Amino acid sequence: MAVRNICDVRILLFAAAAAFIYIQVESEIHCTSQMRLLIDQISMQQGRIVALEGKGVQRLIDKQVPVAAVVVMACSRPDYLERTIDSILKYQHSVASKFPLFVSQDGADENVKNKALNYNQVTYMQHLDFGPVHTERAGELIAYYKIASHYKWALDELFYKHNFSRVIILEDDMEISVDFFDYFEAAATLLENDKTILAVSSWNDNGQKQFVHDPNILYRSDFFPGLGWMLTKSTWDELSPKWPKAYWDDWLRLKENHKGRQFIRPEVCRTYNFGEHGSSMGQFFKQYLEPIKMNDVHVDWKSMDLSYLTQENYLRHFGNIVSNAKPVHGTDAVLKAYNIDGDVRIQYKDQPDFEHIARQFGIFEEWKDGIPRTAYKGVVVFRFQTSRRIFLVGPDSLKQLGIEHT
């Protein structure tokens, strides 16, 4: 009897174990099925993303792939830095994943460091180099050497350590316009597709209120504008190994370095430089920087056709505009231009002649390596008395534009 009871118990235990195993297997099969269903759903969603991308809809992908890092170059001006960061964050918050924000500080100023670290939206970097600075000429300011060293370090960090494909460089005394990020996002495609463009800038040296009119217009220029500009990693791969010890912006303006490539600039600036006090000691601030007009209207850059700026299109596009301007000659050409409606072109003979004419209008007179500021093929264009344009045309400009016989 006892033996039978033991057998009955064993049978019951075996049955219970079999039932448990069956339940576990069914449960695992169900989980596996659910997992496979989830994987299938994810695959379908990925397929939809790929399909959407093929149609040009990239919103989901854009959130993960930045258009460009934005870096503010700082040193020892905490109040200026705060004003700059506040201006950026005003428009950057909605596109933060596309334009991650960095502050790169040169030196150990604790007030600047603490100011940058106060912002959760900012990634802070610090360049510490306490070695002696040896200038190449007596009397030079070492600040220009330290600035060049800082720029190289920061761009190396962003391109090679953080692996960004593009970087926008700002300085700690700049404010940005309402369409700053839309402008650079639209220009990024142009920069990637046209290798004859070295960089895209937010700045027009002749962007004072009296010389600008249309916020939609962009130009190519042979003169590097700086002051809020974007470059690609491939360009930095070329520039980094030979980066200069000082005066990096003028170095970029040398023909041997830009090698015939050009820069995109707006008619109306997308940045405003408020830095009256800094390394340049406020040079030209009152005359050229303070009166700058920063764009204050929203331009829908996403819907703009910028194909006119490509190398194959721009020469003809710009040449047509110049050829349609009324030529004015004689020693009193500037006086005549005051009394003519519509676009006007005035030819200059050489650099001293250009400087003489530019001085009468009040635009920048400066040249670097044979190129006037803002010039394209030797032509400097600016608005004069509202919407009409003045073209100061070099001795070979019309030939370079293919309109020498007009």
C-alpha cells in the first residue's frame, strides 16, 4: 500500500513537472513571437524612415546628425561672453540637436570659466598654454599669437576629437540674427557640394546700414570675411597642418592659401560685433563696426534656390548684374553717381584709385594680397541711397566676367 502511494505521488510530481515545462515553453514561444513581432515593427519603421529619406524628409535623422558645431571663442571677457551666449540661446534652443553649442576658453580666467559653466546648454572646453610666446617682429602684440594657437587647438578638438563634419566659429563679442541657423543650414549643402567654396560667412565688411538693403541676397567673394563663419572637416584637414602662428584671418586671405576658392557672404550681416574693447583695441569700431546692420527679419532659407551661387552659375549671374549697371566715367564719377537712378558702375585704375573712390563713399578701403574687401573678380558692390547698387570695377574685372565689350 505504501509502495502504491509512493508511485502515485511520483506520477503526480511528474505530471506537475511536465505541465510546468509545457507552460514555460509556451511562454517562451509567446515571448519569442512577441519579440519577433516587435523586431518586424521596428524594421518596418526603419523602412519607412529610409523611404522618407529617399523623398527628402529627414527630420528624424536630422535630430541625430548635427549640421555643425557652434563654438564661441573666449578668453577674458565674461560680460561679453554672457551677452553672446544669451543671443545664441535665444534662437538655438529649437535646433540644439542640429547646432550643439561649445565655448572654448583660452587661458584660466575663472570668471569666464564660471560664466560658461553656468549654462547647461553649453559644452565647455579650455585651452591652457602657459609657454612663452615668441613674436616674429619686435613690438607685435602676443595676443594675436595666442589667438591663432587657440583657434587651431579648438578646431582640432571639434573636428578630430568630437568628429564634427562642420564647425561655425563665433567670437565672444557677437550677437546673432533671427535666421542665423536657417542661413547656415541652407549654406551647408552649398558648401558640401561646391568645392570652390572655402567657407561660408555671416559677415559683410560693407554691411553698414547705409550700404545694405536686401536680406535675401548672397554673394561670392574672393576676400575672406570672417566674423561668424563655417568650414568643413575636409577644409580643416588642409589648413590645420600649416596653420599660422599669428594673424590667422589675414593668412586665410592670401592667395597661396585660399587657392582661388571663394567665400559666401550675405548682403545684410547675420552677426553683429559689439566688441569695442579687445585685441584690436577698438580699431575702426566707430566707423565700420558700430553702424553694421544685422538682419532683423526672418528669411525662409529652406525655400530659397541658392543654385545661382554655384561656380558654374555665379559668373554669368553676377556678370549680368554688372553689365546692366550704367557706366560712369571721369574725375567726377562719384558726383555723377549721386544723380543717377538705378545701378551704377565706376571703374578704378589701381589700388590708390580704388582707395580714393572708396573714401568718398565711406566704404572699406583696405586690400589684402591684391584683393579689396568683399570683392569678387575685383568688383566691390554696395547699396547706395536705398536699393540701387554701386559697382566699383577693377581694370580687368569686366574681362574676367566675360563682359569686356559692353
